[in-house]
Amino acid sequence: MDPKTALDKDKIIPERMAVLRSLPTEIKQQFSGEEARSFLYGEALPENLAEKLKDYLVNE
């Protein structure tokens, strides 16, 4: 794996952090640590997190 690619995977996506901060507190409190990491680092979302965010996600 390219070292630059490996480093990029370990960076929080700023736009995702902004979205997370804008979510209602009751939604954020439902996130597990693993779910928050998946969201912030652009990993595939666990199905249970996608369900929690269904009212806030837009399918493209």
C-alpha cells in the first residue's frame, strides 16, 4: 500500500466532522465509538449507523 494512502485513511474528513457536529444531540448520543469512527474516517457505514442516520442521509 502506498504510504500516502495509508496516512490519508487515518485523517478525519472535515466535512464529516461538520455534519456530526450539526446532528441533534439525541442522535449523536446513540453513536458507538466504532460508528463515529466509521463515519468520521469515511469507512463503510455499519448498517445500524445507517439506520440511525436514515432521516439525515441522501441517497445518490
